[in-house]
Amino acid sequence: MNPYVTNPDKIPVTDQYADSPCYDRYFPRPDDFHVDQQHVGSQSKASLQYWASVLSLCNDSVRIYPADDHGRDVFALGSVIVKSSHLHETADGQPTEIDYSYADANEVAAVGIAKSVLKDVKVPEVYFAGKINHRQVLVQERLPGIGLNVAWPYLSRSQREDFKRQARELLRQLHTIKPTDGRRARCHVVQDPNILTNGRINPLEGEILFSTGNVDPDLSFMHNDFTESNCIVDNDKIIGLVDWEMAGFIGWKTGGEIHRRIRIPQREHFANANISEETLRDLTFWNDLYDNGMPEH
């Protein structure tokens, strides 16, 4: 099968995601939903009413990532991706979600930074980030193509190796970006004062990022969630990179440690699983993404 098929009508029934054809696949159609450009970036009364109407279109039929009680679901609504918890129940009339306002502000800022160096790889435009009915909502561009994780089963070993090579080159491009505002400690682009206590990140990630024992002087810009699912691909090329909410000035080594220990499955996770060595190598193939090609500071 062609690994890069996105047209739902051409996805075989044997595909792992055949029952959810919009999962990390986007085949644009003329009648897709598109945002009204006059409301992009606006928080006026009229615009908030417009974005509330967009949110009302996000139901189970377009939900591609269900979240837990305190998280946000992800919806694929035509040409946009929407992150919201509006389908979740409230406690005493109040939403129970984590505060994602800093995450969304970080996404907006990080995307702007990444555009300065990623000339041949697209990052999504953010159309709206703000509160609707007391819940933090993000609306952003949906990039055409297929997630590398979905294409993965159909790729040859050499294709997988080449995607890893491309990913490392993108990491090196991002690594050329240094802080310009005098910051001297590892941090996200937009700092969340409650990030160690509000549940947004794994406690281990907080320790890796902010421990006083981490004395690496490298504070270069990193995506910090460079998993296969965040790489949009087509015709053997990475054409898009999404999900920038964790990006920051954290450096190559720190980004690599978070990647290996938190983002990607480790061999020890499968110690009691009855799987072949070939399958194990496949499951952990992306682990060593940061292990080669680290540039000089």
C-alpha cells in the first residue's frame, strides 16, 4: 500500500486506523470547513460568538483524540484542529480541566519562532486561543498529509532511516535558535508559573527540565515533543511539524533525555511482553533520535 494515502475512500479495511480515517490523516476537500478570516486572532465580542459557533460543530463524530477528565479532546473539523474540553462534564458547574492558557500561549510563540528557520517544513497557523464558556480553546490549521506514526507500518527500513535523518536535520535547524531576551535558565518560551503543580507535565519531566543538577549551558530552542505522530509526511518527506506547546529553550541534551525517558517507549517497558526482537526494535526505533548529529553550541 502507498504509505501516504489520505483519501478516506482509499484506505483499506485492514489499515490499523480504518475505523477512524481522520486520525492523523487529512485529505482536503472543497467543501471542508474553513475559518472566517475576519475572526482570526480576534477576541472581540463578535469573534468570541463566532468561535463558540465553531466549537458547537465539534462533537463525537469529529473527535480524533479523546482526553481524560482533566485534559482536552482534539477534533478534526475540516481544515482546522480544535482542542477543547467542552464535551466533558463539570464539577459544580465549573470546568475541571488543567489550565492550558500558558500552553496555548507557548504554542503561539513557539510557532512564530520556528517559522524563522523551518523554511521547507510547515507549522500550523493558530487561529484562536482563548476562553469560551470558561474553558481554554485552541483552534489551529490542520496540515494536509499523514502522521508518520500512521504511515509507519507501510514504510521500508530505508524509508524509516531517512525520516530519522530528516528529523535530525530539523532538530539541528531549531538548535540554531538561541534566547535573545537574556534568560539564563531552561524554560518554555512562555513560562507557566504553576507548571510543576498543575498536571501539565510529568513530574520526571519537571525534574529533568528544572533540576539544579542540570548544568548543561545549552539553552537552544527545541520542539520537545518530536514524536512520529507530530511529524506530517508525504512522498518520503517531512512536510509539517505540529504540537508546539512543550517547545522551549532547553538545549539538545535535555531535549534528548526527555525524549528517551518520557516521549518514546523504552525497551524495559516490554520486559514482560511476548514480542519478537524485530518488533521490539520497531517499537523503539525513534528512541535514538537525539543520539547522533548534535551540533556545537
